[in-house]
Amino acid sequence: MLEDRFRGLKMRVPVQGIRVKLIPTTEELDKCRQLGRELAEVMTNRQTARTIDMADLEF
């Protein structure tokens, strides 16, 4: 929902968000940590080039 709200406000969404249930699994926590790292890289301008998989895009 946050990504849609950002896009509605014409804001750039730097990384793709994730979905986590109320009690996250170990795998979901790892995904959250990775998301935090990616977001920190974007915010500090240390990001590396990303490869976008066309299958992941929503039309």
C-alpha cells in the first residue's frame, strides 16, 4: 500500500517492498534486513546497478 501511495504522490520508489505477516518467519526477517541494506545503499548513493527481471514487473 505504501508503494502505491508514494506513486500516487509522484514520488520515486527506490526499492521494491515486501509483504510480511504479523509474526514473520526467519526467511521474512532476512528479506527485511536485505531490504534495509538496499534502502540504505540508495539513500547514501552507494547503490550498484540493478538488473530488472521483466517477469517481476506488474502491468
